[in-house]
Amino acid sequence: MIRPAPGGLSIEVLPLVRTRRARWRLGLLAAAVVSAALLGGQRVARVWETGLRRAAFDELPLGLLVPLTLAVGVSTPLALAGLAALAFAEERIDVTPEEVVLRSTVLEKTRVRVVPRGELEAWVETYRPLAPWWTWAFRRLAARAGGRLIPLAGAAGPGEKRAIALELARATGVPLVGVGGKPVAAAPSAAAAPVKIRG
């Protein structure tokens, strides 16, 4: 939700679990991750058992089996934790004449970052890996302030990130820089009614 606010703008990225369709999609994705992990774990366990019984790892070399075991055993819980974080993540961006306040709530923990408007250099779209890691997104959106990138709108999709970035660029008068490093032109300011974007 994008809403005009006194002297600025307010943007909310609502949690995905608010819609039935998103809940089904996330549930099916979690089921697929667990199923793949169980099938992979069963195969890896069989190779370990055979190799230990024979005292020789003929099916898969030990140098490949150990990383494969870690990949199945470690990546599955991380993937499920990432899905849970993605499902319940909320974010709010408030633009005032003096500052930009970024609030993100993930798994009952809220993080607040305040960027003074004078330090804000640009809004940046980038493929550079930035937190939060659980979004699995390739293209990230960030505020560049004081020479560092501050990620935002982590749970929003690529189209929603662009819409948010354009609104932030309009509201702050700070340019949006695309992935190639070129400025992205913003259209004339939208009407003063709330705008709902999927996210």
C-alpha cells in the first residue's frame, strides 16, 4: 500500500499470508522442499550405510558425500526458515521532510533504521547480495546513504520493488539508479489516493 502522508509518503509491504492464494502457494512450496529433502536424505543415508558397511565409498566419493550431506541437512531447515520469514515479513517506509524511516518486522522482531534526508544519495536497484537473505530475490532495492546500501522492500516482487522505488524517488527528489547504473526516469506524480500494489 502506498499512501500520501503529511509532507511525504507512507509505504507498507504487507505479509504474504494475508491472502488464501499466497498461503496455498507457500504451503505447496514448503511441502516440495520437505519432500525433496526427504528423498535426498533417504538416498544419502543409503549411500552412507553401504559405504560404512563395506568400508569403501564406491557409489559416491567421500569428498562429495560429506558436502552433499551438509547441503541436505543444513539447506532444508534454512529454506523452511526463509519461507516462514517471507510469509510473515512486514515492512513500512515513512518519508517525512526530515528523514526516511525504514521499519521491517520479521518473525516478531522489528528493526528500525532512520536515514536523514540530507544523507540520502540515491535509490538503487542492484543484483548485489544484500540482507535479508531469506527473500531469495535476485534484484534488490536499497537506499544509498553515506556510501552504503540499506536494503528495503525485501519481500516485494520485482514489479512491486520498481513501483516502490519510483514513488520514493518522486517523494524525496532523489534519483532511482537502475541495475546498469543509469538513472531511471520517474513518471509525473500519481494522484493523492492510496495505491495498492501486489506484494
